[in-house]
Amino acid sequence: MPGHRANRLAAIIHREVAMRLRTEIKDHRMTDISVTYVRLNGDLSRAVLEYMPLGGGEVSDDLRAALVDAARALRGPVGRALGIRHAPELLFVPDTHTEEAIRVSQLIARAAAELPSEE
């Protein structure tokens, strides 16, 4: 269970990465993405950033490569924004939770629509 400090640092990482991806990363392979969730491991050495391409769709190999390069470029600035001695390694992974939640919601709605109405 992450502590208060890890949650606070994750929020700062989320804000900094989202802002810097929009303003500083100029890579033709990069498409617009939404960082949906950030979690830090127990010793704060790695931050896993879940993302989704805006507008949906599949994650291309070019986007994955661009995010690996962006993670390297963003580690220093994000570490300075955190104000901690060792900046966490940034690791981007596609967000599958949101798509799964949408799918489950659609299944529930379909099942509810098929129930006989009580009149």
C-alpha cells in the first residue's frame, strides 16, 4: 500500500510528465496521449505511467519507442520538480484498465436492457 509521500510524488510526476509531453517533447513519432495513472514502487526508484492514445486506437511501435526516448529525457526535469536526490526511472505502459472498465460497463448496460421490465 503506497504511503502519503508516494501518492504526493506520483501526483507531481503525473502533472509534470503530462505538461512536459505537451510542451517539450518534439518527436514526430509521438501522438497525443493521456497519462491515466502513475504508481511508484516501494523504494520510489521506478514510476510506472499508464497511458492511452487520445481518441483511442492501438498503441503503435513508433509511439512506444518515442515514449522510451521521452522517459529518458524527462527523468532529470521530473526529478528536479520532485526535489528528491534520486529521480525515479519512468516506465510508460499502455493503460488497459480504462478499456476494460468501458467493456464491463457496456456488458452491464446490455444485460440490464435485456432484463424483463417489472410492470
